[in-house]
Amino acid sequence: MNGLKGMGLLYHTGWLKNFFISFWIGFSFWLLMFGIQLVSGDLIWNGVLDSSELLMPMVMIIAGFFIGSFINDLIVRGFVINLLKDKLHVGCVFSISILLYALDDYWYAGFSLSNFIFSVILGLSLTYAFYKTGSIWANTGIHYGLNVAYGLFFGMVGSPGTSIFLVKETVKKSLLSEILYYLIPALMFFTVLLVIRFYTNFTKEKKDIPVSFDV
């Protein structure tokens, strides 16, 4: 598969633009979701972490979530899609990639039907962004952006003391919160469909330099 390049790790023209556009899509939608939960009372605001304690949680959120998002995208989409795209119908390749992503989420978050449906809907944005651009940067931007937003409220995978904003979940979530769980990733997918024209696509005809930082 030509090493990491064959898995979508390509520094092609526009890769950085793809990453930042996608980052703000993922970050904004997850921030919107948590904002609505705060207004509705599903999340209770308890303040902000003391400034003297900000450094380590911020480093963990910025570095930890990037590494996690990057590795997941490289394997679940970069490796799987490039390995299968010439062997199976594109719909089958999409389905396999999304299923693997949902199973990976199950490993961390625990299995439930709602988690599985959520991961499948979210996987649509990540998989489509990779497929349309030909490299991992657009989908990694989305993945990283929403993870950073999550980290601000819940830290590294919900670990106490690692978040920036101090919030508490109510014991019983409202119907609105349950709807948001599916609505936000669905709306994000439609947004990705609309803005995909602004991404820069990698094609075999374009110059492919492994360590080129053209934007």
C-alpha cells in the first residue's frame, strides 16, 4: 500500500485547509450540543478550572485527542478504505469502515443500541470526508474538533479533573438530550455534504510529495 501514503497520510496541496475547515465543523457542532444541554438543564455548570491547574488538562486534551483521532482515522478509514476500494463496491467499503468505527467506539464507551446508532451516524461524516478528499486530513479535522470540544467539558474520556469546564450531568437525561445525540451528528453530516466543495481533493494527477507543506 506504499506505506503511510497508501493509507491517506498525504501532505498534498490544501491538506492544511482541509484540516482546519473540518476542525471547526466538528468543534462547532459539539460545542452547540453541549451548549443546548446547558440551557436545557441536562448539564449543570459548576465553573471553570482554576488557571493554575489549566496547563496539564489542556496539554492532555490537545495532544491526547489529536493522537487518538489521527491513529483511529489512519486505520479505520485510511487503511480499510484504500485496501478495499478496488476490491468491493464503494457502498460495501463505506459500510465496513463505519462498522469498524462503531465497534471501536463500543470498546471505549460500552455497547448500547444508542451508542451504536450514534457512532454510525457520526461515521458517515468521517468516512465521506475521507472518501471525497483522498487523504485523512478532512476527516481527522472533524474527529479532532469534536473530541477537543468534548475534552473541554469532560476531559480525556470523561476522567474527573481533566476537563476545563466543570460540568455535571443530571441523573436522568431529557428527551431533548436523547434527540440531540442523533440530531447533531446528522446535521453535521449534511453540513459536510454542503461544504465539501470547499475542500481540496487529492488526485493521482497532483504532485505527491510526502513532506510537502503546501496549503
